[in-house]
Amino acid sequence: MKQRIRVTAICERGGKILLLKRAAGRVEGMNNYELPTGKIIFGEQPDEAMARIIYENLAVQTQELLLEDVVTFTNLEYSSEMANLFIVYRVIFDENVEVKLTNERHVAYNWCELSEATDLALDEASGMVLQITQNKQNAPVAIRRTAEPGEGNLTASGVVTIYTDGGSRGNPGPSGLGYYIVDQDGKEIKRGGEFLGMSNSRLAEYYGLKEGIEQAIELGYKKVNFKSDCLMMVNQMNGIYQVKNKDLMQVHTDILKLLEKLDSFSFTHVPRSMNEEADAEVNKVIDLYTQRGEY
């Protein structure tokens, strides 16, 4: 199965989204509407690629790109099976911004209500992106917290911070989890890791969080700041993104049940440079088992 990675934008103006009509090609039916979408050039960051694509297609310099979601799906468009990973951005256009089509790929554009998009013969990939992102608010979330998403860490006395991490070499490949626990003064309480066998990185990240919660319960802590460098997982735990991958659903459900045993908690994204201790535990256990050939 082939895989493609794309960046795509949900451009909004006055409550409407922008769809571009593709020029008719050699394949019948290719004159569908689509979201502004394109490839990431080698060396680009996804947000740089998205800004470039918007400018190349619409002659608009974007001031702010908001990461909306990262979605995966498989489609059978034109009988060619394809695995897709789309990095989705939301772009808010000012009412005074003028859109200009700048290449031969598109022949028209349309600002429309989201409910009207299904009447415009969307291409399959853009349709899937809109469907998945529209449904994200229905996800189950961890509801018992004293800090709302984006409000930062808990600060009351007796609060501990648990850094968690997970990784896979090969993705899928030999995988492990790690955690690092400190008190409110930053003093180390405990650290550790566990080998997970053959897995993928996103599942390893979730098992790292699950182990961090289990450690908090075992040690008797009731107020916990959880920190991770996995933005996707943090956003999913805060209810910003929906858990859509089947391999994550069970461990996500298990985590929600474990969180019921805590009084208060928060989930915060940190750069990888601030998660080095937990990351070191991941690499330690993977190194140990791979050197032994025990996987």
C-alpha cells in the first residue's frame, strides 16, 4: 500500500470555508472541488509548506496558521488504494483579503457554508478531512480536572509533575515507554521505563501516559500535572482532538478510567528538550532489549 503525506487548509472567512475547483484533467471526474492542499518539500516544516501552498495557489500571505488536526485514512479513489496522512491547518482570512487563482491547477473558487460543501462534488480526500475534523468534538474526554485546556499547570501544594514519553524504532518496531516524576520543587521522586515489544510510536506514547497515571496511583498522589512532548496525545486528552485510530481507543478508555482515581490533573505539551529524562528511560529499555535480541 502506498502512503501520501499532505498539508491541507480549512480557510475561513465570515463563517464560510474556501473550496477550489480543479481544472479538468485526463481522468474523468477530476474537476472536483478541494481544500487548498499540497506536498511538503524536503527540508520544510509542515507550517512552512502550508504557507507556501496558500501563497502559490491564492496569492495570500498568511499571518497565522492554527494546527487543527492530524488525520489518517485510507481511500480507494480511482481504484488505487492509498493510505493518507493529512496535517490540517485552520486559516482565518480577513474580510478584506482578496483571493487570486495563480496557476492552471484551479479554474474557480467558492466560499460556502460547511453544510453546502457536500453539494459541490468534493474530492474524496478533502471530503474525508472535513468529515473527520467536523466530528472531533464528540470524543470522550477526561472531565475531572481543575485546570481547563490551555490554562497551564496545577499549582496547589502537594502537586507532582509526571513527564511521560514513548518511542518506537522503525515505527512499527521495538518500542518502549518512560516516565519521570518530580515534586513541586522539581526534586526527583521516581523514574523508570518498560519495553513494549513491537509497536508504533503513537501507541507507545499512550502507554507511557498510562504508566505515569498508574505510578501516581501506586505512590498515592492525587494531584498531578502530566507533561509530554506528543502534541497529538495532549490535545486528545484535553478534548481538542478526537481519538480516531482504532489501536488507541482501548488504551485511551483505560486511561480515562484510571484518571477517575485522581482528584485533579492537567495535560501540558512541552518541547522535546524539556522531556529528556523520560526520553532517556525510553531509549534505555529499548537499547537493553535490542542488544539482547529479545523482541
